[in-house]
Amino acid sequence: MAKHRVAFFRLYPFTPGQKVHILDGPRRGDWEVVAADAKAVKLRCPLSGREFEWKPFCHLVEEREGVEWPAEEA
């Protein structure tokens, strides 16, 4: 069997109350996790308070301590 370079991904297990920053895509920015299960993730914008529910979609890149959240606009 031939050998290849393969990328592996795993859905991130969100937990309610968690602060997250999505780096790119249409959902980029700061969010707070309101609720999460295998079928849906509900996120709240910390600035507007608006909530959105989506099918699970994120993959963990890294976690950082001591990060200002929500971030100031660049």
C-alpha cells in the first residue's frame, strides 16, 4: 500500500461558557459558547449579544492563556 502525507482533523468539543476566537471564514471573530452538543453549537457575540446556532464546524488550532477577549479591532 502506498504511503502519503495525510492531514487529520477532529471536531472541537466546545463547552458552555468557553471564550473562543475563530481565526478566519464567515464566523471569524470572538464568541462565547452558549450551548453545545453533537448536533449544534450556539455562540454569542460578546459585543452585540446576538446568538447564532450552527452545526459543529471548528477544529482546534491552539489554545492560549492571557489573551485579551474580546479583542480590540485592528
